[in-house]
Amino acid sequence: MKIGLDIMGGDYAPEANVSGAIAAHQLLSPGEHIVLIGDTHQIKPLLSEKGFNPDHFEYVHTEEVIGMGEHPTRAISQKPNSSISVGFNLLKQGKLDSFASAGNSGAMMVGAVFSVKTVPGIIRPCLCTIVPKLAGGMGLMLDVGANADCKPDVLVQFGIVGSLYAENVMHISNPKVGLINIGEEDEKGNMLSLATFPLMKDCSQFNFIGNIEGRDLFNEKADVIVCDGFTGNIMLKLAESFYIMTIKKGLKDEFFDRFNYENYGGSPVLGVNAPVIIGHGISSPTAVKNMILQSRDMITTGLVEKIQAAFK
Amino acid sequence: MKIGLDIMGGDYAPEANVSGAIAAHQLLSPGEHIVLIGDTHQIKPLLSEKGFNPDHFEYVHTEEVIGMGEHPTRAISQKPNSSISVGFNLLKQGKLDSFASAGNSGAMMVGAVFSVKTVPGIIRPCLCTIVPKLAGGMGLMLDVGANADCKPDVLVQFGIVGSLYAENVMHISNPKVGLINIGEEDEKGNMLSLATFPLMKDCSQFNFIGNIEGRDLFNEKADVIVCDGFTGNIMLKLAESFYIMTIKKGLKDEFFDRFNYENYGGSPVLGVNAPVIIGHGISSPTAVKNMILQSRDMITTGLVEKIQAAFK
């Protein structure tokens, strides 16, 4: 198994990425290899500084980097030797089994769709985020920004792929799928949610529990929270601002601790033909370590194959 | 001045409403009269229990009540003698200068539009909520649920009425108006926000500061936060769930204290031809007291007349 990691992506790259890879290495089984993609002239001294045997990793040397502010499509096409472009190229060729980066999210989405392509039958791949639940455990929210405008059938597909991720990677049995809405009643909603509700109700591919509200993000009502990418992105950023507020105010609490994105790795891209994970721009070594473990779990559970089978 | 209050609406009615009216009475100036609309057989014993001189209030006796779960349009038309229907009828006739209720929100919206009507030129009246700002002071978010689907010109109008409310009732000079979006850059967004952005940029009736994100709800970027009612409702309920979480966890903090909706009264309905306030279903005496003071402020500042003038 080859787990690809972009060493150049993220605000704290390459140091945080290298440290994360070292931490992950200790937790991987034999046969689970990390492939570092980036400027080896920068990586190697960091490894020796940390006294880490460089033979534990594989390397792909790249010299270009896609910056955080670059235009995704332009960057991917104009920087074929960037760590992100090279990573996706290796993923496409089957030389990697997964690819993760904390770099330019847009370029990661574009790279995923351009290289390994969308799973046949999937209308729009999406981006997920893991959310902590008050009573313990985790939930999954999707889409959180890849698709600002969604049609009802796209939301139904988010329910299918989200349910598969929750069941296989998060080990939630028969995950409860809820549709974000402005009321719990069946007839509540905007045009999109009103049109989506009956389609979800009729869908036999997941356990639809009905509409949920903004206040239900952290409770036990749903394990998989489906919404369009506009709504999901705004909810995610609002929730993050609360977490940051509690940190700044020094409010210690077990639940708020679990809010820390570092513990979950990154945001999986679902609906493309390989495991792809997009990390937070500010990914720390812990976040990078967890992105690698999350990549490993997406590979070993055969999530992509299960998604492909669901849309056959 | 006659400030109308529905004594029968809300989960803790009529006790909380009567107590709130008594508390408000102490703070009103001579000439600012509270008119209690509801079952006087229930109101009068409560007043004497509390040792309050009933002559301080005016009364309109009603015998029907619209329940929280009733269908708004049906309830308004089928219960003409309910406190909400009677209140709006008096408002329409000019026998009240404002009307506030913590009862069925849908019936309040429908009643407002049916009775005093939408301000000429306004496409859709909307519902606002007051949000605390981290650095102190308050902001206004609209729409928070009256209009699940909005067109770009409707959002522009929310900017105008929101700005007028912030300036006149909240005393914020030249309020900064932000459009909720998934990125700060001009070209970010879903179809609605992309179409709205240039219209807001060109609008000379408010101080548009551009796109803001989910994380900006509580910071200083914008005083008036404009979004469609679907997004606003979900943000509001998510924010409320955080507030409730901090209460349950016993996390004391000055900012979280200011989250308490009780301090702000209720949600003003903007874009109808009279001041109308919809209270939270769980309105306490403090919340009711503040709804009354908020009603008074909407009357004395001539907010409705200013909105009418802006759309002439």
C-alpha cells in the first residue's frame, strides 16, 4: 500500500508535514508505506534533524508548489511539476493508493476530478467534514463547499456516499442520514430541500431519518448530515468560529477539545475513483498524521470500490 | 402611543407575558401605554396576585388562542377572535402603534402581511435576529426564516431595511452590510450570492462591505448580515445550539451571556406597514419586557416611515 502525501501543501509545510509523516509511520503496519511528494532537498535535512531513518519513506521529488491563493484550474494545468499535480498523476497511474494534501483545496478538488475522474454515475463529487457529537462519537457533514449549488439528485447521492463513508470508515452501523432544513416537518424547506425530501424518502440506499435543523449538527439525530455546499460551508465555518472562541477564552471542555480538526485528519473527497483527502490549510503534525491514517483507512476498507459498486 | 402585546402567545403565557408587561411598565414614559390582548379573566387575577394596579394597562379581551402547532394561514382565517388576529386587526385600524407576540411565528408573519400589508415597493418582508458581537455591541442578521428562497433583488432589499433598523433602532452609525457567502472574494459564491454581489455593490442605499463568511457572524466585519431565510435560519439555530451548550456545560462568559435572546426582545418583522415583533416561543418575562421596549423604540424612531420613504 502506497499512501501519498504532499509535503509542500499547507501553511506549516514542509516541517509540519514531515513531522506528521514520522508520527504516522510509527502507527502503520508493515506494508503500509508513506510516499512523500515534494522537494527532497527540503525533506531530507528535516528528517536527519529529527534523527529519523529516511529509508522508512519513499520519495518523489518535485520542484514546483501550488500556492494557497492560486487559481485552482490554472495552477493544475500550468504547474505540472507541482507536488499536487505530480501526486494526482501518480494516483491516476496506480503508483499511489491515495493522495492527501493540506495545500490549495480548489486545486485538490480540480486535480482529483481531472486525474482519477468522477465515479461513473456520480453527478458531482463532494467534500466532507467530520463533526464531533455531544454524546460522544462523530458524524459526517457533506457537502461543505465543493458544490455551492446542488440539485436534489445530487443531494441524494451525497446521502449514499456519506452513508458508505460513515459505515465503512467511521464504523457507524446503519448510519442515520438527515437532510439539513429549516424545520423538522416533511413539508418545510426551500425549493431544494422540498424537492430532495421525497427522493431521499424513496431512496433504499441509506437510512433516511428526515429533516434536521441547524441545532442538530452536534446531537444524535443524524450521523450523516446532508446539505448543499453553500449551507455546509457556512455551517462549518460558523462552528469553527465557536471552537476558536472557546480556545481564545480558555474554556476547557471535553466536547470542545473534540472539535479540534487535527484529530480527524482532513476532509475526504467522495465520488472520485481513488481516496483523496484535503487537509486544513493550517494542518499541524497531528493533523497530517491523522490524514495519513485516514488515507490508510479509506484504502483498507475499500471505500472507493464500495462507492463504485453502489453506482453501478 | 399604544404598544400591543399578545398575552396568550408563547410557552409560558399568560404568566410570563403579564410579568414582562409589568416590568416594562416601570421603564416606559408617560404616554407610552401597553395594551394587553388576551383573556382578561386570566390576566386580571395575575395582576392582583402581583399587587399591580390594573389601571396601568389597557385591555382587549379575546377568547380564542392560536396554538404553536397550528397552520398559520388557516389559523389566522379560522380564528378571527384569537389574540393574534385581534391584535393585527387593531394594528390595521391604527388603534395600536405596534404589535408583539411570542406565539405562532408563522401566524404572526401571515397576520402582519394580511393586515397592515407589505410596504409598497418591498418584494418580501423579512424576519431579523439580533446577534451579539465579540468585541461588544450587536449586529443584525436577516432573513432568518420568513423567506426560504430569495431572489437577488430581495436580498438587496434586506440590506436596505436591515441597514435602516441598525442605524435607527440600534443606533449604529453608517452600518456595515455584509453578504453571507462561502468566501470573501468577489467572485465566490452560489448562483444567488454571485448575482446579488454586483447589485449590492451598485446599491447606494447602504454601506456594502462585501462578502462575509460563516465565521464572521460574531466579529466586527459587518453590522448587518444579509442572507436568504434558509441559510439564516440554519445559522441562527446552530448558533443557539452553541449557546445552549455553554449553558448546559456551565461555561460562564460575558460573551455567551450576551447571547441570551431574552436581552433583545424578539425578532422584528421588517417591510410591513407597522412595527411587528415576533418573540421566541420560550419567551421569559425579561424577553417580553424587552419586546415591549423594542416595540416602543421601533415606534419612536419612526422606523416604518423611514422604510416606506426608502422605497418611495
